[in-house]
Amino acid sequence: MENVYGIQYSTPEVVLLQDTGIGVAESAARTCYDSFTNSENDVIKNIEHSMPNTSMCEEINAIEDSCSFR
């Protein structure tokens, strides 16, 4: 946590998802609409509360199908 002008905040983190599969597109879209919990893919649901690690990125890149947004 950092303190700037009396406001506590944490520095944002970024994880680059390497491949361009459907899982990456779903992650990006659910980020825009804050709808991770609506995904049928557990790994997508889990990235709402934690930054993806290597195994999570591999799972995201391995997603072959995704239903339309709910």
C-alpha cells in the first residue's frame, strides 16, 4: 500500500495472457463488464479474486469453447 495525499492505494498489477484463444477474449470481455461469476469456466471465475499464475494462464489459453455472455 502506498499513501498519496493521505489516500491509501495499492499499485495495480498486470498479467499478460500469452495466447489469443477464446479464453483470453472471454477474460477481457468479463473484465469490461465485471461478470466473472457468470462464466461457465472455473478459471475465469477465479481471476476475479486473484491474479492468474502460470497454471491459470495455461488453463485460460486451453479453453476451446465458451457460451455467450449471460
